[in-house]
Amino acid sequence: MSQIALDGELINLKSCKVQLSMQLVDQDMSGQSSSTASSEQGDKAKELKITGLIPFTDKSQLSRLFELAITKDLTGNRAVWRIGSDLARSVKIRQVKFFGQITAPEHPSLLAWNVSFQLREYLSIPEVAEQRQTQTEASTEQGTEQTASVIPTAAITEAAPKVEVSSMEKFLSGVDSVIGDPT
């Protein structure tokens, strides 16, 4: 039996089922040919589809589930919830947001609502890795720009041979010309 909790609050569903899905998006690059070439479009967030029953006698649980689904954070965006679920833990989903539809039609033969809703992973592992890579690239570019601004332009133009030099060599050459190279 699966159970799910959001920020430590148990969502009490009878016959709870949790389904996991994830899109691996790519784009066809074959054009009009029969090639199988494709372009990777990244790993998208994992999604959990939860279904279960809430008895008619537990109206407060149904009401609370809908309250959680429409909760907004201070910026007006849909709230992010810490998730507690064996399946979510096994695929390293830590935070989720409600998305799509939440439905609660009456069950055809039981005195219960047949509840269905979806949660999407928030800050997925690929997303965090991509953000770290972008930050690393930005700090590297910023460091290169700052180093280049320290080098006097006269020092760069004085170098006679057109040999490719690293930014560190350019910097040291600039420092040498400012201090006065004894050679």
C-alpha cells in the first residue's frame, strides 16, 4: 500500500496508487530523409500521478487536498511541498508542485470519491546540475573579463610575434611592462 505525505501531512487515500513518469525529450533531425538522427532536448522533471479513494464520510480530507493544491507561496506562485513517498524517495524526488488537473468524481460502486492528481518535481537533479554549470561558466567568464581589464592595451600591442597566449600570460606580460622588464 502506497502512502504520500506533503510537508509531513499525510494524504489519507484508500487504495492509493502512485505512478511515476518522466519525459526524455528529443527532436527529430532527419528532415525529409529516413535518418534516425535526433537532438537531445534535456531531461524533464519527473511526474507523479496519484490516485485513490476518499470515503464520503471524510469530507474534510477531500477539502484539505484541494486546499493544498491551490496554496500559493509569498510570491504568488504555486506552493512547493516536501514529499514523503517510498517511490519519490527511490528516484530522489524531494520537492513537488501540483500541476495539471485534480479530480474527484464519485466512485461508481463505492461510497467514495475517486481522487486523482499530479505532482511535478521541483528543482530536479538535472535542473540543479544545469544551474551549477551555468553559474560556474558565468563566474569563469567574469574572472576572465576582470583579468583582461587589468592588462594595459599598450602591453598587448607591443608584443611583436603573433603567438597565441593564455590570459594569464597576457596578464603577466602587462605586469612586466608596468613594472619595467629588465631584459
